[in-house]
Amino acid sequence: MALSRQSVAKTLEDVAARRPVLEPVLRAFEPLLTAQAQLTEDLAESVRATGLRLPELQPEAIQEGLSLLAGMPLNGLAAPLRSSAEKLLPLLAGLEAMAPHMAALEALLLAPVKKASKKKTTATAAPDPRESLAEAVLSGNSEQETRLAEQYNLDPSVLLFAFGFVLAPVLRALVAQSLPEEGEAPWDAGSQWKQGYCPVCGSFASIGWLDKPLVDEKNAYLAGGGGKKHLHCSLCGANWKFMRRVCPSCGKDGSGVMEMLRESEAAQGERLDWCTQCKSYCPTVDLREREGNPDLDALALGMMHLDMVAARKKLRPLKPSFWNTF
Ligand SMILES: [Zn+2]
Ligand SMILES: [Zn+2]
């Protein structure tokens, strides 16, 4: 966790140098990814002020595959969500598919924050729509998502696409504040979490990564050989350990279930891990095969040439992303 990550710009620059054909697409999304990374820092104070924390892990809930934020009330989150939307909506407006929906998105996401949203106990106070939508997304409540979309004359897929961008930095700030500074995340202790979706927010992994060998700096010996697989969530930024031979989509386990698809040259550890049983795939990077630690969200975008190969092979992404959804 303490490994220093490259910036979005540096990661995309490296990709563009190797794959010039992708440069226009990378440039189109770079401002959004950069703003999200910056917002995660800028919103830390405002998220802390809500008093919200990730709940403690419950062993039974973990066994059942219940993610931490499912069902949790998010009172107070309206203020940081509004700040996030203020910064990101103008950037989203630059995407052709989003432009016609900006007025409706602004009506929902930039509405004034009522003081009452901090205390929902009074029966008269209507819940804040941003908090209701965040709760619906994190609980997988698609009825509630659709209801809110209809209320604002938005197509649910458009609303969820835009809201994912706005919600991400807020959740990342919340996750960062709740994790111990040193050592592994609570869900990695004893590898209790066995799902292909995120232990925090329930979103499917957007990219996987195999870690580098671990050098113990105090004793200067190799503390671990590396190569352990982790999955990364592009919504809340959480990472979790995952078995290499298991499919993160259908959960099948065994030799021959997972296959690898990679370019023959200059792959730098980049590949797709795909399931022979359910035909889903997840981009994955073996960090043992490259210098530095890329920004994983930027790298997932930078691996879109493999998304195209996968589409030709009739494979489907574990987590549909903005560059192959719109
Ligand atoms: Zn997550
Ligand atoms: Zn599968």
C-alpha cells in the first residue's frame, strides 16, 4: 500500500509512447482522471467532517459476500458529493454522449445542500437525492436508481455513468481515511474476502495486478517473491487479494479455468485474464515485468487495445468502463 504510484499523466504518457494510436483517446480522458485523483485529496477534510467511517468487518457478512458499505446510511455525504460534481461535471460536458444531459445532471447533483441532510431523523426532511443515489449504488438497489433517474428525466445508464465519476473521489477519501497507515487492509488479513467484486463498495474489479517481490529494507533481504494477485476497484480505489486460478466473475476454481491473452511484444506485463467457462475478462498487469507502479485507473484505460481484441473474441468485460460503454 505504501508503494508510491505514478501520476495519471506519467502513466498515460508511458502508454502513449508505446501506443501512439491511442493518444487521442488517452488525451480526451486525462483531465477527468487527473481531476478525480486531485479531488480525492481536496475532499479529505469535507469527507472527514461527515463523521462517516468504514464499518468494522463482520466475519459472517464477509463469508456471505456482503460488501462493507451495502445498506449503510450516508447522511452528510451530500456536501462532498456536490463539491465533486462542481469540479467534474464541466469536464464530463466535454464528452459528446454526456452533453445533451448536462442540465438534468446539474439539477440533481448541484442542487443546494440542505442542512437537514445531516440529521434524517425528522420525519419531514426529504432525503438528499445524492445521498439516496449513493446508497442505492452501494447497495445494488437498481429500483431506487431507476426511480431517481426518472424523477430527473435521465436515462439510468447516463445517470450512473456520470454519478460514478462524482462518487469515486468521495469514496476514495473515505476509504483512505479508514485504512491503517501500515500493513494490509482488514479484508486481506487471512484472505477472508473471496469475491471478484469490491469488499468495500461492491463494484466489480476494473483491473488486476500481480505484485513485485517485496524487499525488506531494514534487513535488505527478499521478504517475498511477489506475483501475488490483487484486484483493484476503480470506484472506491480499494485493492484486495484474489486467487490466480479462480474466475472473479463466475467463481469457478481449477487449473485451466483462467487463460491469459497478451501481445507478443512490449507488453510490460499487460495482459487480459479471461475465463474459459463464462467468457468474462479482466485486464491485468504483472508488475514484476515493468518499472515503477502505474496509476491503475489510468492503465486500465491505456490497455483498451486489449479490450478491442477481447471484443473480437466475443469476451465480455468484468467491469464495463467508460471508454467501451459510450
Ligand atoms: Zn470499491
Ligand atoms: Zn468465469
